[in-house]
Amino acid sequence: MLDEAALNAFIRSALAEDIGNGDHSTMACIPPTAKGKAVLKIKEDGILAGMEVAEAIFKWLDMYTVFTPHKKDGDAMKAGEIAFEVEAAVHTLLMGERLVLNCMQRMSGIATLTHQYVEKLKGYHTRILDTRKTTPNFRMLEKEAVRIGGGVNHRMGLYDMVMLKDNHIDFSGGITAAITNTVTYLKERNLSLKIEVETRNLEDVKEVLAVGQVDRIMLDNFAPADIVKALELINGRFETEASGGITLETLEAYAKTGIDYISVGAIIHHAVSLDLSLKAIIL
């Protein structure tokens, strides 16, 4: 479920960007007292996402909106189906239309692509993770779409998990220094955050194992055969994650290694928005 305050803040900002000093197209030709009804038509097959967001947008504009869902987030959808009906002031319907469509089309595209990756992993231990490769100010909804599609959210930002990547390691003087400095920092500030460290080869893995004090080891740009070797070294002591250019076509080869997680930025940044439309119903 989305955080209500965060969602409302997003809606407020997004509508302000779109409406500015007024929806003059609507105000010029339709009385403010006019009531109306519209339906969300599905025009492409996929996984539906953004229903909660759509309802929140219309109700933010008009608390008396009547929102009637015909499907729910995560449902398979087919062209020709109706996702929801909405009754409200016509001004509300027209002012909210584009934001609702932008959110739902984008989210449904991400959920659909994520679902394809998740389906490939059926029968395997491995789970799909998203990344921070998201659209600025739209991350909350993109990651919600991943969750709806069956994926697992990685950290939401820089604040809720420590990830020591290659640049952190290089700037701090190596893996050992990066981990020990991090452990000290968290203890001094009484912060309970998981620590993940990126490794670039088997020697890096051995160094992490010697230092310990982490929760997850990322194996970055490892071939499946090298992941098998790394997992033998790790021997279940820490969670493991594979990352780096893994595609739908190569996904299963990585899952066969027994890795815990595979992170794929493409489930968000390569997703294509699905076609949906909001159509007026003349009462």
C-alpha cells in the first residue's frame, strides 16, 4: 500500500504542474456545476496497475467522487475491458484525466514487464529486485508498480539501506575500510540499517567474507559460472544478489545458480507504457 501523505503530496505537485492557473479549456465551455461519468478503457493486454492512484487523484479533486472499480491492481487485463467507472463533476474528470492516464499507463507497463521476469523465475529460489534507476519524483509509483507485478522493492533511497558500491569502496580506500567505517558510523548514530557491499571478482568476495559484518553481498557483472564459485565461498553466510546487464533472455541461467536476488533496473527504465483511455459516458 502507498503512503497516503506521500501520495497526496505527489498528486498536489503533479496537478499544480498540469493545471497551473486553471484548466481554461474546461472552464471555457463547461459549467462548473455539470456532473459526468467516464470509464477507463483498456486497449492493450498486460498487468493492471495504478487503480489506487487513480481513485486518489479523482477524490483529491472532489471528495464526492464515486469510483467504481471493475478490476484491481495486479489483475491480468485484456484489450476491450473496463478498469473502472468514475462519476464526479465534469471539471474533476477533465482535470484529473491526464494525470490518471500518465500514472496508470506507466505503472501498468512496469508491472507487465516485471511480471514477465517473475514468470521466468517460477520454480526457482531467486527473486527479482528493482533499483534506484527511476524517474525523479515518480519513484514511489514506479516501485509500487514493480511490487504489483510480483517483484521485490530494493531500498527506496539512500536513507533506508547502506549499499557500498564500487565508488564508495574506491573513495574510502578499499572494501575493508568501507565496511569497518560503515559499521562504526551506524553504531555511533544508533542506526539499524542493513549493509550490502558490491564485489567485482572472487577476491573481493573473499575480502568481504574475511571482514563480515554485512547483510548482503552483491556479485556485480559476474558470469553464472563465477556466481556458482562465489556462492560456494559464501556458503549461506549472507544474502546474495546478482546484478549487471541481466536480461529476460539470460535471467534463467542466473537463477539456476541459486542466487537469492537478481536486481534489474530495466524492469523500470525499459518498460513501455500501456495504452489506456478515459472516455466520457453521456448520461
